[in-house]
Amino acid sequence: MVQNGAEQTERDGPAVSVVVPVRNEAGNVAPLIAEIEAALTGRAFEIVYVNDGSTDATQAELLALMAERPWLRQIRHQQSCGQSAAVRTGVAHARAPVVVTLDGDGQNNPAFIPALVAALDKSTSHTALVAGQRVGRKASGFKRMQSRIANAVRGAVLKDGTRDTGCGLKAFRRDVFLALPYFDGLHRFLPALVRREGYEVAYVDVVDRPRRHGVSNYGLWDRLWVGILDLFGVWWLIRRRKRVPRDEEVTRAR
């Protein structure tokens, strides 16, 4: 019997890489890793934590847990570079063809990871992203209002068909993500950029929950709003994209 897919992961490599960007989240590391492990029991998986320049005990907590978990990895930024940079670093280091992301503060429930992966597996080859859409958000009324306004403005400009791009729970094809143009704030525009590449986006409702420990470590612009220049920069990229070629190699007749 393969426990948690560990033997299969070692033999064949992971089928799913879970990327978790964190900054000063020492109190949330152990319980979140335990939940991710439980959600992926029986699968070949790895967890890639990207330590975005933490100054607390985050690195020590991860090192202690890594001692008995060969599928747990830590990539460290020497200084904080922001959430988009941390996500991209994690995806670049991931070994699986399918990547799942979630926030490191515990508000994204790992119990929804199997549903995201299953939705991606069941979709057509033209679907490259399954995005979590939060219901029952555990945030203040003011923050929820800010988020609604930001999502409304983004949707009106980009017409990406997504009501909530701020949810950290996402599953996507690693190769497609790495082909996207990189810029700070990229993680807020994934549905629009994936559609720009000619792929489809699917959605799964997920339930938000309160933060367990600590306080928010990314600022308002990182978590809720998008810069006006970034928003219209993405709009320009979409407008300038020509028809995506569907190519195939023609082989010589034998």
C-alpha cells in the first residue's frame, strides 16, 4: 500500500505540485501542510513552499517539517519580492505538469484541491486553468466592498468572465503558466491571460475561512486592488494578441 503516494512520487515524480507563497507565516505552516497532505492522500504529489524573504521562524518551521517529508520543499527569496514573484518561483521549481496554488495564511481550504485537480483532468485539452471562486468570504465588510469594486472594474475592462480573481486556490497547466508574460501582479490576471493564449478557464466554488494566526503580510495593492497601469497593460496585451496558431509537424511519408 502506498501511503500518501510517497513511493510513487519517488519512482515516477509528482503528478501534482502544490505551490504555497509565504512571508512571515510561521504559525500557519505546520497546520496547513498537514491539511494539504490529508487532501492529497494516495496521490503522487509535492509541496513547494516559497519563503518570500520571511524574517520570522518560517524557515525554521519548514526545515523541521522537511526532515521527515521528502515531498516538502522550500525555495527561499533572500528578500521579499511580492506574491506574484513567489508564485512564479514556485511554478518554475515545480516538477509536476499540474500545479495548484493556495495562499499560505490558511484562509484557502486545501480540502478543495482534489475538486480543482479533478475539474482540470475532466476538462478538454483546451482548458488550462481551473480557478477557485470564493463564497462566504471571512473578511470585513469594507474589504469585501473593495474586492467587489476591483473585480467589477477588472471584469468591465478585460471581460475575462471571472467574478473573483483574488482567490489563491487555482489549478493550472505548468507549461501554459510559464509561457505567460511575467509582471508584478500576474497572479491577479491569470484568467484573462490564459484566455489570451487561446485556452479555456473553468471554475469551482470554494469556501473561504478565517486566518488562524498572524496578520496579512501583503499590502492592499497586492491582495485586493490592481494597479491602473497593470490593468490597462493587460488590456493592451489582449488587444495586441493575434490569432494563436495551432501547429503540428508534418512528417515525411515512409
